[in-house]
Amino acid sequence: MSTLIAHAIADAHEHDYIAPARIEWLLTRAAELGLCCLGSDDLPEAGSLTAA
């Protein structure tokens, strides 16, 4: 599992950033490799998971 967290999604920023095109490339490549990608809205709420 990998997690991508980005706070400054922009073509340029005064601090660390990631360009929208780079995120699109990453998600496209992940799909080509058959990897599942979830957005934060797709994740279960904290405490909603039960132990198996």
C-alpha cells in the first residue's frame, strides 16, 4: 500500500508542490498496472472497521 498526500497541487508554488499533470500521470500509470486507487472520500470512516 502507498499513500499520496498533496497539499499544494499546482503548476508552480513557492514551497514543495506537485503539478496536476504529475498526479494524472501517476493515477494513469497505476491503472495501467492494475493497482486500485482510492480517494480520501472513498476510505471508511475511522472506527467503522471491525477486527476480523
